[in-house]
Amino acid sequence: MSTPAQKMVAEQLLPNGVTDPRVIEAMSQVPREEFLSGRLRRHAYENRALAIECGQTISQPLVVALMTQALAPRPGDRALEVGTGSGYQAAVLSRLVSHLVTLELEPALAEHASETLRRLGYSNVEVAVADGAQGWPAYAPYDIILVAAASPELPLALIDQLSPQGRLVIPLGRASDEHQDLRLYERHGDDMMSRSLFPVRFVPLR
């Protein structure tokens, strides 16, 4: 009998462009309900964003999977996430990289996510309370950077912390926009290439 996470993968992810076997495996193994509380747990595997504390959200599973897949994470990668929120995206990403630093501006969210990740055994994740737009220079450069909040423009500090062959995904746009543009940036030495992935709706990067 399949688990709720495996059913989610089969019904929501596979029919909608998620093809990376490692991403599929990670999404099928991370218990999304553990990153929610109270009545929200019953909605854990619905394909929609859910409101959490401090005015933030946990992204819908399909968006988490597609953003992760776009980064093409490798086992030896060092990763940075901006916007920890519940910690669910961090849990998924941590299964695919060597080490992950995830930044959260709200101390209460950071503490709760850190406790959940530690309880579930995600030992290669470090949660820090910080301004995500400034990145985390201590462990730079990063092979992949995932920004889970919308910014009007690409923060220069994140570009500076990207490795020579690094990849970065970020929703670009304002909170007032009906949709933001999720973009993938790929660095090739001194050159930077970017392309639009799909429209999204994220809380603003603060």
C-alpha cells in the first residue's frame, strides 16, 4: 500500500513534469505533515500552498518539486536556501545535497523548523536567523541557491555567493503582482544565463 507522499508523487508530480528520479524519491520520502500543525496536517498532501505562522506559507508540492528539479542538485553540492518557512523544502533539498544552509528572518519559524528537521534526522541542514537577501557568506560559494520568496530584483549578494558553475532559482516580482516569474540562473564562470520557468505566487522577500 502506498503512503500519502507516494500517492502525491503519482497523482500530482509525475503527470506534471517532475521526471528527476532523485527528486521523485525525495518527495516520496519526506513526510510533509510533520512540517504542519493542528488542522493543517490533514491537508498536507493537497496540491496547494498552505498558510503557516508569521504570515508565511508552505508551497504546494508541485512547486517544491519543480523548483528543486530545476536546480539539478547533485550529491556533493553545497546548497543555500533563502526562506526556511516550515522547513519542508529544506528537508527535500537536504536529501539531494551534501550540506544545506537555510535562512529564515522570523526567529519563531527558524526555531520550529530547526526542531522539526533535527527530530526527523536531517542532520546535514543548518538553520540560521538572517536576512536572506544577504545570503550566508561563511559557507560560500554555493553550488545551488533556492530562494523561496519573491524579490523585485535578483539580490547581488546571492550572485556573489554562487559557485562558478552554480544554479539559482528565484521568483522575481512584487508582492502586489498577480504572478511572479520563477527564473533559473546558471553561472558559467564570469557569464550568467537565465530563463523563465513558470509563473508563481510567493510571499515577499523581506
